[in-house]
Amino acid sequence: MTQTTAMPQTTPQRTATPRHYLMCPPTYFDVVYAINPWMDPSSPVDTAKALAQWEALRAAYEARGHRVDVIEPEPGLPDMVYAANGGIVVGGRALAARFTHPERAAEGPAYDRWFDTPAAEGYRRLGEAVETMEGEGDLLLIGKLLLAGTGFRTTPAGHAEVAERLELAEQGIELIPLELVDPRYYHLDTALSVLDDGAVSGETVVAYHPEAFSPAAQETLRRLFPDAILVGADDAAVLGLNVVSDGLHVFLSERAHDYADALKERGFVPVGIDLSEVFKGGGSVKCCTLELRPDATATTTEETSR
């Protein structure tokens, strides 16, 4: 069962803020190898259905005022649809991933190349990571905290490289390592949702599945987010925590029923998405979505000069 801990007496006013997302259509998506517990190469993938589901997700974003750019998929990279793993973009700085498994190794360079295209104007291309780092799969920004998963994919050395190359200290951002212990939740974004950074509502909100984390990580999460939504095993097992939130709308698996109810109780608007085909590779909404965060300082300077 999904539950809310220490729920505030009054629900803050939630507000959606426009976001910029990068997505990759599942043109070549298939399950031809198994590098996580969800993948079964004997289970056929309906590519046409996967494309239709992906298009529905993109349309849901755009209908709510978000900008979506699309990277061209490449043959031979069936997991490229999971754009969140392609890198991380904070403060206009874009660092491409370096993957654990050789099957996905070419995805890092593919995403890095996108940041050299006209569509990526305004973002500083930093190239590929040297250490193992699987992008927003393991790195979730909430306000001035960068929650950083480790245990299965991204390494502590990868965390250190991210902190240095994204100049987190200069941006006033603290990296918080969190150890994952359940192989089903091999990326942080399968075990934890960032819902509201508090910039508008004044309330910082995350949701997570406690059993996915080590005891030390659970203690860290309790300390940082005492009002978190705790998501139960059933909703976690449909990758219900793999969400995208704009501060009001929460795009999530339509099968995460208890979690959706808990979100409503906290003033969010759940937007159920059917990604049953993409789920066969071990991903859902967030996995398909890389958030591109511009340099807020540069934006402010540009607006002031007008």
C-alpha cells in the first residue's frame, strides 16, 4: 500500500512550470538482450504500439505547455528510447552518459552529438563522462539537491565527476549519494520520484519505495524528506515511481493506482500513461524523458538586457 507520511495540515497550491524535454522515439526499440530483471528477449515487442504509446506521452507533455525536442534514433541501439539515461543537463551544462553495459555504450556518444545541433543552442556541451554515469537514470535534481543513485549502475567516481564537470558547488547544489539494493530498481528513477522542488509551493515533495534503498539511504531520505510519499511494492513493481512532474501534473504509469490516489491527496494531478511496450525493457515515463535545464543566470541576464 502507498502511504503519505506526516502529511501537511493544509495542501499547498500546486503550479505547473514549463519544462524542456528531450525524447527519442522507439523506432528501433526491442528486447534483444537482458541487462536488467525486467528484460526478457523471448517476449515480443510490438514496435507500432510502442511508437503510438510514446507519441501519446509526447502529446501529453505538449498539451500541458512543455517543449519537447526529439533526437533521431539510431539502428542497433534499441534502448536509446530511454532518453533519461543519455546524460544530465543542469544549469545549461550537458554531460553525456557512460554506460555500464557494452550493449548501450554507443548511446552516450549519440546523445553527446545532439548537443552540437542547432536544437541544443544555449546548452554547453561537455562531452561524454569518463566514469560510469547513467544520466538522469541515477541523478535527480530537486531544488539545490542532486540525488545520486549508486549500487548497480552509476559509480561513486561517476558522482564525483558529475559534481566537478557540472560545477555543482558553483551552482550551490549539493550531491546526495543514495545506495540502491534491489536489482529490480537498478536506477534511482525507478525507485524515487521528484514531485515538487518547493520553488513555487514552498513544499518539497518526493515519493520513494523504501525497500529499494539501503538502511543508510533510507535514513538520509527520512531526514531530508520527512513528508515523503512512501510507495508500496505493488505500485513500485509497475515502475509507478518512474514519473515526470512539472510541479502540478505527474505523468506516471496508469497502473500505479494507489500512488495516483496519494498524489491527488497532496494536490497533484496524476496523468496516467500507458507505456506497456516500453515497460518490457525496464522503463516507463521518466526513462523516456531527459529534462534540459537552461542556465538560469544567462536567461535572467538576457531578459534584463532587452
